[in-house]
Amino acid sequence: KPVLTYPGGEYPMTIAQAAEGNDGIDLGKLLASTGYTTYDPGFVNTASTKSAITYIDGEEGILRYRGYPIEQLADNSTFIEVSYLLIYGELPTQDQLEDFTDKIRRHTLLHEDLKRFFDGFPRNAHPMPVLSSAVNALSAYYQDSLDPRDPEQVELSTIRLLAKLPTIAAYSYKKSVGQPFLYPDNSLSLVENFLRMTFGFPAEPYQVDPEIAAALDMLLILHADHEQNCSTSTVRLVGSSDANLFTSVSGGINALWGPLHGGANQAVLEMLDGILAAGGDVKEFIRKVKNKEDGVKLMGFGHRVYRNYDPRAAIAKKHADTILSKLGSDPLFDIAQALEEAALTDDYFVERKLYPNVDFYTGVIYKAMGFPTRMFTVLFAMGRLPGWIAHWREMHSEAIKIGRPRQIYTGYGARDYSEI
Ligand code: MLT
């Protein structure tokens, strides 16, 4: 008979007593107030879930994919290798890598009819709904790879998605700026190809800068997975109904679009722009944050899981230094660094364990690379894709139940219509 405890002490009853509704105690409220959660296979996709893909220790600021520290992967691997690691569980051998890369190369083209689908969107469309719609439309074009229970079809849809998402992402951008689409050039790597399709023009040579390509590749690695975040759990929930991989990932893209999730680095850049426009006084900004003045918030600080420095932020910061020293300094990076220093030496932030998260530095880097803010979440989606696929596949590798969140009913008791 375990006795329930809550932050204020010990709850005066056992779980069994609470469940019987003794003393008019509302079990739902009790569980919610104590943060007590149950593990129930019926709620596997929503209440809690098992996974062998990504490990996070929020107290220590540790992130590992399949056991490998993110720092080592960012320094030594490519995004394609990390995608393989997340999806199949091991880093690829040379042969496996060549085979995987070749397969992806063969699927980068979009069906000509699917390309016309982009014409239906307004010229000023944000690239995210265009991206998620086109990814969902893959279910209509590739009906031979929709069955989540057929390993060959799952493999084919995995390769198709990995290959086509950068093409769709580049076309979503081209659509939003009114420029013509480019066919993929399969002599290039995945990231080089994406950069060329995004910034190049048909019939004009486009020289991919290898340092920019390497930095973008590394940023995609940082975003490749983050266990049960909002978009990943969305992909799992949609997929738990046995919906196909394309449509499940499309759901994840929509979840990612929200400013509280993938849109956060855009919010950071807007905050830095605002500080610069107001004269660049970081101390004054920090004062306003602490006093909650003018609704001012410190964006890109704090995380639901980390009570320490987000390890991805440290890596992004290091690379921001390198990229900006190559592409030209940006006053926004100076403000970001000053802001970080001011916050990390201030008891207010230290006591609340508010540290920079991954979004704090990525926007500055993307801007330096030439991406408009509307593309930031698209880049996040490209990075997160292997994580979504890995989770969807992991879930389908076992017998699953459809996801269904537990509801705690808070409405009326029974009411009688005749008493109105
Ligand atoms: C992510 O990478 O998905 C974000 O840090 C959000 C999260 O993990 O909840």
C-alpha cells in the first residue's frame, strides 16, 4: 500500500483509498497535483512511453542518440550517418552507408504532377503548410508504400521521405519567393543538393560553399531527435492508428510549426532584433524580463527537460562563432552572447535554472547562411525527420494499441433536460 506524497508532504491516504473516492477526494486532481503518473500500455503513446532511441538527462545536460553523445556525433558524423543510426540503431558500415546514400539519391525527384500542386498555394504562403501538405500528398502519389505492417513498404516510404523532403522544402521556399524550381542534382550530397535547389537558379552554375554545407549538416544532426517532444509524440499518436508514414510525418510538421516548438528560434531572432532596434541595451532588457515589464520575455532560455545548459546550444554557439567569422559578423550574435552572459551571472536566472536552449543560437546562424526566418522551422523539420521516422518505426515494430490520452473529467455531473 504505497502512500502518496506530494511536494507539501504525505497525502493522507493510500492509492487504494483514493481510488475508492474516500473522503470525497478527486483521484484525478490528486494524481495531477502530485505529478504522479501511471504506466499503462493502453496509454503508451500519450501518458508515457518506452523508447530505445534517444536518452536525455535534463539535470546533467546530457543528450545521446542510441547511446552516442551528441557532441561526438556532431564532430564526427554526417547527417546521413546519424539518420541511419537513429532509424536502424547502429552507425552504418562503409558499405551500408553507400547503399543507403545511393537509395536516397535515386528518390530525390518529385512527380511532375506533385510539382504542380505547389501552384495552388498563394505566392505569400508560409513554407510550413506547403511542406506539410506536400508531404501528406505523398500518400496519394506513392500508394505502394503505405502499409505500416509491411516491412518492405515501410522501408520504401522511409527512403522516399528522406530523399524527397529536402526537395519539397526547397520548393516550398522557391514558391514563397516566386522563383522557379530546380531539379535535384544527384552528384551532390543531400545538404549540398538542398542548398543548390534553395539558392540556385536553373541553367546558372551554383557553387555550394563546403563550410556552409558542413555547418548546416551539423545543425541538422543537432535537431535529429529529442525523444518525446510535441512533434514526435504527434507522429507517434497519428501513426498509432496505423496511419501511413507520410501522413504521420505531415502531422508532426504541423505540430512543429507552432512558436512554442520549432518556431522558437524565429522568436529568438525577433527578440534580438528588438533589442538592437531599442539601442542594444542588454542590461535594460534583462531588468524588464525580471520585472515582467511590457510583456518582455527572454526567448530561447529554459526548456521543459533541461535544468542545465542544453548541450545542443553549446555546440550551436561554437559553430556560430566559426560561421560568422567567415560570413561577416552580426550584431545580433554579439547581443545574444551579451544576453547569455548577463543571464548566467544573474541569480534570478541561475536560481530558476534557466539556460540557453538550442533555439538561442540557431536563428543567428541560419540568418548568416541567407535563410529568411520563415525557413527556420522548415530546416528544423528536415533535421527532425529521421527522429520522427525512427519513433514511428520503433512503435510499429511492436504490437501497439491506438493512442488515447487519459481524460480527467471536470464538467457537470448528470443533468436533467426536463429541469431547464
Ligand atoms: C525539441 O528539440 O524538440 C525541443 O527542444 C522541444 C522538446 O524537446 O520538447
